[in-house]
Amino acid sequence: MFNLVLAITEKDLNQIVKPLLDILGVVVPVMLAVVGAIGAIWCIVLGIKYAQADDPQEHEKAKKGLKNSIIGFVLIFVLLIALQVGVSIMTEWYRNYDYPTLVTMIKF
């Protein structure tokens, strides 16, 4: 058996978490804008196909594709917003974290 000494300091946690939060803080708003733009353009294209469909089968196919794309883009948008909220919650937790003053001993 041996003992493993584990000590997490504020400096160690800053080196791990700070770069991740910085990256997510930049990437998530950009992704929201990109997904919003692509979603709008794609829905316009599918709406045009829906309006131009002459055959009832093409009309139904275009309607189904438009419905599915709207649902997909809304889902992606909601998940990105949830990520943004999650990052802010984790940032608040990280900033208020009470760093241990004692060394934790783990026995194997």
C-alpha cells in the first residue's frame, strides 16, 4: 500500500480552468451567430422549395424537410444557450470555490 498526496491549489485550478473558460467565452457566441445565420438561410431555401413545389409529393417532402430543419436548428440553438448558461454557472462556482487548506490523503 502507498499513499498519494493530492493538493489542489488556486494556482493549479486557475491553470486548468481559466483557458477553458476563455475559449468557451469566445467560441459560444460565435457559434450562436453562425448557427443562427445558417439556420435562417437554410429555412429560406427550404421555404422557397416548399413554395415552388408543384407535385403534391414534392410539396409534402419540402414541408417535412422545412419542419425538420426548423426543429433541428431550434434544438441546436437551445443547446448552445444552455452551454452559455452552464459556463456562467460554472464560472461563478469556480470563482467562489473554497480551496482546501489541508492536504488530502488517498490510500491505495
